[in-house]
Amino acid sequence: MSESASGNAPKPSSSVKLVLLGEAAVGKSSLVLRFVNDDFQENKEPTIGAAFLTQKCSLPTRTIKFEIWDTAGQERFASLAPMYYRNAQAALVVYDVTKPSSLTKAKHWVAELQRQASPGIVIALVGNKLDLTNDGGDASSASPSAREPESAEGDEEGAGQEEGDAQDATPGDARKVSTREASTYAEEESLLFFETSAKTGTNVVDVFTAIANAIPESSLKTGKGPAAGQTGLGGRAADESRVNLGDRNTATAKEGCAC
Amino acid sequence: MAHPDGQEDTRNGSDVMKIPSGSSNPDKLERVRSPSPEGVRPPLPPRPNTLNLLSDESASFAALQSEATTAISRAEINTQTQEGANSAYSTLAARSLSKGPKAKASLSQLARSRATSDAGDSASIRSSVLPSGDIGDMDALFRDFVSSMPDPHSSAASLLHFAEFPGDYENDAQFLTEFDPVGEVDEDAGNEELVLGHWKQKQKHYLILSAAGKPIWTRHGDGGLISTYVGVIQTIISFYEDSEDHLRGFSAGDMRFVVVTRGPLHLVAISRMMESDNQLRLQLEALYMQILSTLTLPSLSHLFSVRPSTDLKRPLQGSETLLSSLADSFTRGSPSTLLSALECLKIRKQHRQSINNALLRTKDGNLLYGLVVAGGRLVSVVRPKKHSLHPGDLQLLFNMIFEADGVKAGGGESWIPVCLPGFNSNGYLYMYVSFLDLRDDVNESEDISKDESVAIVLISPNKESFFEMKEMRDAFVEGWPALFNASPKLGYLTITRLMSIYNNLHQGIHAKHTNVKVHYCVSRSASSFAWVTPIFEFYCVAEPNANRNALVQGASKITQWIHQEEERLFIVGGAVC
């Protein structure tokens, strides 16, 4: 795992607020639990509300402390999402590679983030449950398995649906969303893109490491007081002793300011 | 319920359950309440009087509404001088109490200590014992019970034989499968008969459907499998509705069907477990409260007023596990639901106070309620002066936090919008939950069981106050004293049989139109009695041939002991902030 504090020389450390979004049951919590505890539970109960976890990610030149908001995917919690993505420097938008509708939902989240979240937010599109496909846990072979016509890729919304209907998976392969379709979309929207398996662990740490690397140096606050790190205030909390979730960018967030 | 001695063995001893109950005369209570240094004591949680709750359905709903917590005007509120969460669950071998003092002595002692009590905010039994007139009545009544031993048909103590949930081996084995899934029907439906067979074997079913007949949630079997059965029930219910009648329940073979209609929802319980209609109705009421807790009343009403054929499954998505774990705890037997009470952890009074104080010291301005819960038992409560927590609301929270896995499995700290329908069914509060790992030798691979886990629950009306709550938790945990040791739990089967006996007692003593204070009951497997006073309810189960005199003496000893240990066993009022 990348969290181990390698080396004795103190590296600059900074907090990054990261939010996970996506349809219910695509594996958001499982990805987080794999990243944070290197653990996996079958048939995990749905998250209620949101869970807050932290994990360090060690890069060659610095240490990133992720403050992770793992949100519930059910629709009734959707109205709370702005509270979690507001001020977030990174977002993981997760879909299930065996469920085309979940990619459609993911695209909605991406659009909402691009519209409402901090302008510099780093977004990663993550197709989870790779273990259910023939590509298995081996990410290097995660090649497009669909015979998706190129022409369909102009219309993202349509492509998701069409693909699910059109694709006759080979026996034992539950994949319904081709790698190419999702990666093309990710490229168009300038998103990081990964296919992962929280169950086998494939690519999970890679996603977080890639995000850590993609966060621009300029948006990182280093040299936080030790106290601020301890109390675990929000990523941008260093300047204020008491901070609401919406201390920044209240203008862009619909939910308005706290208190 | 607190386990005072931590040694549960129902085979050899008698089992005792006691809860405080609301008294009936607010004026008298006002007088006996001593002034507290912190000013006037806030109204305590309106623990719904089970009887009132059940005798009038519309009243029951109203009683759980928000005004209750703030009500200063409602007469009933003042009667609730006991923290509704209080209850004790202790074991005591009746046979060992051969020379206990007579009941009369114990009751007069209660009365005496009332006179000398200097307790203020923390007083309960002492300060809330009714004036001597009532005590005299109680005394006479209980003496009557003792002296009437040879006459089993005494007016005060009724000897009745009840049907009991059978406790033989085959049923035990069958009951073990009660919580198993019925299984999935194959694609070609080849095993449908088998799956339906499993479904029919269940002792207990719950169905929730919309008034338009859409199945919303079923404890066993999915909508497709049992749609015909849901259709039949829907037809029966609407047949009565069409004739402007209201179907409350019916029997079919050994099954009892109970129907509760709440707004746009029909809730149905089907039981083979010999529970009374009232008890089943309470369980359905709690399931309805869980739905409100997920959606809030206005949004539930709105959904159905906009579109009567709304499929509520979607908005409830993800909360099915909460309904199921609630249902399972009813099926296993839930003293909390039966008595509208909560279990408290038994700890030293000073320890409880130091926890209270630590919570108060670290309190954030956004905090509404603060709770410390160990192994599903309440350890400490901090609450605003004018608000109490409803046991029904707390039960929903405990179910969510300890019984269903959604919160604990999240692995971090949680921030959960939750509606507490007893507090206010119109909107959400926001709940911070953090589990503490208090074990010394930490083996991280081992999951903390329910009995070991300690949770800090901080509830705020401000949805943006997660980090304030987290800060409060961190500050609180810093000076944390190691106080808890978990008590062993009874197995399912023992609990279920025992609960069946408690159910009978409860049913007998709270039957409509009865005014029984002591209710004695003998069956082949147990002799048991219930004793109801304005201050507490006392339930006791012993061997079938146990000496009644000894039981009564045991009861009186236990009351004395509880009186002595009261602030270890119960949370009296909680800390007020």
C-alpha cells in the first residue's frame, strides 16, 4: 500500500478532500475500504448518508492525506451531494462495468461536478467490478471487448444504452460497458479513467495515486499546523479555527453557506 | 436492559424485567419534585403509554408527534418523570430468597425514602413516588395478593393459563431457519414451489403495501414470488375499506393477521408466535416510524398526493435492511418494543456522571443530542433542556447503528440525515456516528461485535456541522475513561420463549378495561407475574412450580435493590445542556 511513510526525511504533506459519487451498488464503499483498509466484504450493506475516512498516499516528493467522503448512491441522498463535493479537490465518479445505466448516471455526476464544483477539481471516472468480466483482475488486458460501432460514440447518453442492448457478452463475461466507450468519454471530458476491481484490488491504489499526482501543486496547502492535521478539519481548513463544510466557494454552490 | 450481575441463566432462575412507568397525576408529581440546582427539570421523554397508544390509533400517532417533546402544556408530559429509556433486566434465583422482607415493608420503605429525599434533578423513584394515599392503596393491594395465595381467583391477582410459544426441540430447530432467506426463484421457475415452501414455513411475516396495492416491502420473499398473496391481502383490506369499515385483524388457522393503516400505507403483520394484536400493532407502528425516519412525513405525503400509484420502493431504496433488522429483532423478541423502553448500561453513578460531564465540557453549539452507547445500551445522554428523546426514536437509531450493518461497515465516521419522527416528523436531523475501539489488545482483523462496540452519537439540526461534531468527538475521546465491560447475551431461543411469556404477562396486565395491578400466571413451563405501579412495571418469570410467596418476596427484594442501585441501572433524566 502506498500509505506507508517511506523514508525518514519529512516530506511536505497536504490534505486533499476527495468525494466519491455514483449510482447505488456500483462499489464506491468497497473501493474506499480496499484503499483504506485493504479489505473487501461481499454483499456489503448499502451506505447510509455518507462516511468520512482518511488515508495517506505517499508520492516521491510529498505526502497526500486524502480526506474521503464516501456518499450513499441512493437517489434520496442526491440533494446532499453538493455539501460533499463543495471544496473537493478531487472526485471519483464510479460506475459498474456490468451495468450500462450506471455509466449514464456517472455522466450526470460528471456534468454536475463540472457545473457546480470547484473549477480545478480533478475527476476520475472509474469502472468497477472488473472481476466480473473476462478481463478479470488483470488490468493490462482490459481491452475493449465490444464491437461497438465508432459512430455511436458521438452521443454519450445514447451510447451507454445502446451498448448495453447491443452487446452479447461472451459466456462468463458480465461486461456491458466497453472500455473504449468509457475511455473515449473520459478523454473528451478530460477525466482520468480506470477500470478497477475492489474485490481483487486491481487498479485501486493506482486510481488514488493518479489523482494525487494530478492535483496541481498550486492548489495544495502545505505546512499546515500539526493541530489542524490532527483535528481533521476540511482540506482547506488551515486558515480558520472553525470551519463549515461550505467555507469556500459558497457562491458556486447551490446549498448556500453554512450556519 | 441493564444486566446487573451479568450472569444470565434462565433455566435455573427467574427472570425479572422492570421498567418505570408514567404515573397518572401530574399535580401530585409537581409537588413531590424537589427543586433542582439547575432550575426546573425539563419534561422527560413522552414514553408512549402503551395502553393509550393501543386503545386509540389516532391518538397513538399524535402522541408520537413532535409537540410531545416540547410540550409544556400537555398534562401527560409532566407525568413522565422517569427517563423513558430506563429499564432493568435482571436475573435472580427466586428460591434463594426464602427470607426476604414482606412486600409491605419494601413499599413503605419507598414511601419513607421519598420523604427524606433531597434528590433534585437526578431523583426518580424517590421523587416520583406518589403521595401516601396511593402508596397505601398499592400496599393494600399487594398485601391482598400475598394473603390471597390460597385463592387463585382473587380479584387483584388473576390466575390464567395462556397459550405459549412452544419450546420443544423441533420448533427450536425450525426457528433457527426463521431468519434465513427463502432463496431465489430460478430463471425457469423450476424451484418456485420449494421457495414458496420456505416462505410459508416462516413464523412471522411483515408486508407493507401502498393503499393502491403496490407492495413496498416484505420481510420474506420478493414481490414477484408472493405477489398473489399480497394481492389477496390487498383485496381483503380494500373490501372492508369500500364498505367504510376498517379491518384491524383476522385469523387463518394458526396465523394471526393484523393490519395497521397509516396515511397511504397498509402495514400487515402475520404471526404464528402467539403475540397479541396490540403487540403486533406496536411492531407495525415501529416499522412505519422507520419509513418516516427515512423519508419524513411531508415527503411521504407529498409522494402519494402527487401520484397515488407511487412506487415507494425507489425512495426507500437502501433502507430495506433497516426495516428487516427491525423486523428480525421483533421476531426474536424485543423487550424494548414491548415496553416502549430502552436498555441502559449498568455503570457506577460517578462514572456516568463523568461521562456526562465530559460530553458537556466538549459540547459544541450545534449539538442537539449527544449519546454514548455501549453494546446497544445507553450509557449517557446529553440533551437540551426543553427536549427529551423518545424511546421509539432511540430504538430506530440503535437499530440503524448496531443491528443493521450499513453504518458500521462504512469503516469510518458517518454523517447521516435522519428524521426522528417522535421528535419531529417534518424534517431531518444530522447524525454523526463514530465507533470507538476500546480493546487493549487490538487485533485489527477481528471485527468488533455489537456487544463490544461503543458508539458516540452526536445529533445536530445543522447539516453542515459534521466537522464541529467530529471535533467534539475527538475532544471527548481524549480523556476517555475505560469503563465498559460487555455482558453476555442470551441466545435466540431462550429469549424467544421468554419473550412469549413476557408478552402474555404484558397483554394480561394491560388488557383493555382491566384495572389489575398484579397479574399472576401459571403454565406448564413457567409461573410468572407482572406488577404494575405508577412508577414501574415489574415482570418476573420462574419455574412452573415456584412458590408464589417466594416470588413476591423476590420481587420486593429486587425493587429494593433497584431502588438502591437506581442511578447505576438507569439514566435518570440525562445531562442537560
